[in-house]
Amino acid sequence: MTPDEHHHFHGSRPRALRFVALLATYLQSANLPLPNAARRLIQGSLSMTDDQAGWIFTAYLAASAITTPVAQWLAGRFGLKLVYQAALAGFALGLWLGTLTTRIPATCTGM
């Protein structure tokens, strides 16, 4: 490998890592206000009380609080790339499953 090829190969990696980090930050910040913004719509379509609808946002915040510190441990054990790919797949799956919700307990627990 020539020095130019070596520089190009390793020079693109920091750019890709920045993109991935920005994508993760964007997904988290774009998704954070969604449960609160959609609360009234969810509440009306599922005939929920105010207390029941409040659990939607509480469940979201609790899931974020639990998974954030665990992610660092998982990355150390299985590798950052694998954990990040699994997190993105889980995020997409969770969003898709959320669109299928027709019952109140499923809104908060995924069941």
C-alpha cells in the first residue's frame, strides 16, 4: 500500500465516525419530543386518561436512562460497531412496532 492509499484509507474513517455519531445524536434528539408531542393523539385514539397517557413519556425516559449506561458496557464487550448497528436496528424495529400499537399496555411496554 502506498503512503497515499494508506492516508486515504485511514483519513476517511474519522469522517465516517463523525457521521455515525451525528446520526445517533440526531436520531435521539429527533425522537425525544415525539412521545410528548403525540401524547394527545395517542390518548384520544386509545381512550386513555391523562395518567395513562403520562406513562408513555415516562416509559420512554426510563428506557433511555437504562440503555444509555448499558451501551458503554456492551460496546466494551462486543465492539462499538456491532453495538451501534444493533442499536439502530432495534431503534427502527421499535418505531415500526410502535406504529402497530392498538392497546394501552402495548404503548408503554411493547407487549
